[in-house]
Amino acid sequence: MTLQQLRHISLIILLSGALCAAFAQQLHTVGGKIIDAETKEPMPGAHVVFSRGELFSGAVTDSSGTFKIEKTPAGKYEVRVTFIGYEPFLLQQVDVSPAGKSFFTFEIVPSAAPLKEVVVQASRKADEPLNTMAVASARSFTIETAEKFAASMRDPSRLALSFAGVRGQSDILNG
């Protein structure tokens, strides 16, 4: 290779490197704090999403109400903050750039939305054992069941002795 060819190859490599650097997206870290608009208290567990078209970046705030979203490309974003019991917060055209602000504070407002009633009911069949691994037989009973049997004298252990296959131990050696 001649010196002229080496210069051309060096120039091509240098220009392609410069073009790659110019077209590469610069990624930034965006952070902030979510607080209650009335009490100014931090909001741990709030969801923060920066979106732009099909690009989404999000985080959940920590115990001090702060969040950090890394590797965010520069550009204008729509920011949505949600938290149970609060109005959704939406801010458009938030600028993320090297010269722009990278730490934001968002205030969210409590919501007075009525919630539906929740009823929790427990049910259990007394004839079915609690222990599904019971091989021979398993039966559960309650204090109310023990009160119904005359021989039990309100003592569940005496009631258990009335079931088939249950044998009592002699307590003569108990002194």
C-alpha cells in the first residue's frame, strides 16, 4: 500500500467514526420525587412512566418518594404518575436533554373516588379434613361440637377418644 492509500483509508475510518458518534442516541438518567400536593409528604410506591410514541420508560418510587429512570434517550416525553387513592397526574412535553432538567418534582392530588364494597366470607366443610395428606382418616371438630357430645364433658380430648381408631393412653405413671 502506498502512503496515499493509507491516508484515504485513515480518512474513511475517521469520518465513519464521527458519523456514528453523531447519529448515536445519547442516553440520560432522569430522576425525581413524587409528593402529596396537600401534605407535601413523599409518596413511596407511586408509578412514574415517561412515554414517547412506542417508547416507554418507567419506575416505582422508593420509600423517600424518589425515582430514577436510566438510559432514557433525549427528546420530549409525556409523563404519567399514578398512585392508588390519587388522581392520575399527566404532564406533556417534558424535555429530556443534556442541557435540560433531569430531576423533576411532581405533586399529586388525593382522589375522593367512591370504592365498591368488598365482602369476604370463609367457608369450610367440617366433614373434610384440614390435612389433605391424612392416610386413614382425619376429622376436625370444634368446641361447639364437643359441647354437643355428653361423654366429652366439654373436653375436646375426650371427644377425640369417642372416634373409631383413637386409643387413650394410661396416665397412671404421671405420678
